[in-house]
Amino acid sequence: MQNNRSPMALRELTFGCLHLDLVKRRATLSGSPLSLKPQEFELLAFLAKNADHVVNREMITQALRGTSYDGVDRSIDLRISYLRKKFQDNITDPYRIKTIRSKGYIFISTSWNTQQTP
């Protein structure tokens, strides 16, 4: 993983074949641009900034919407599934963005070292 943690804050994140430009709000996988909706990019960026740490729905909702998680909204789960499809992550046993039962999600930083493209 290669992060630019300069005093100007994070501008780019790179994990193997995944590159995120946080300023231009663009993502590429193995050099190919990914077509992400704004909410998908924000979720991916949040997960990547917290790589290898479990983040729960409350944390995600607070960071992306500035509100508390109501315990009912499943839009985060839906966005995670869209991201997995775009990365061709294994639907039954995902390895890039994993679900940690009763805890949340974890972005696996080393899973991007393979050169798989959607």
C-alpha cells in the first residue's frame, strides 16, 4: 500500500492495482477507470482510508452523511454489493471488502495486489 499522508491530507491512495484520486474523485483498477457513482466513490474512499480496520454502519453513516445510523437503513449494504460487483469480488466469499458478521466491513489492503479487472 502506498499512501500520501502529507500535511495537505490524503490526496491519493494506492493499493496494488487500485488507485484512488481523492481530489479528482476518480478510481482506477489496473489502470482502467472505474465507473462509480458519487456515493460509491465516497464509500470506497472511506473504507480505503480505514484499510484493514473494521468499520461499522454507524461509522460509515456518520462519516458520509453526518447523521446517526437508524438501525434500519440498508443503503450501505446495497452500495457495498455494487462495489463488489464492479470489482468482480467473489459474491459468496468476498476477499476485497469483507463483511464481518455483527461488526461491519473491512477493506483488505493486500487483496488488490492481483491484477484482476472488471
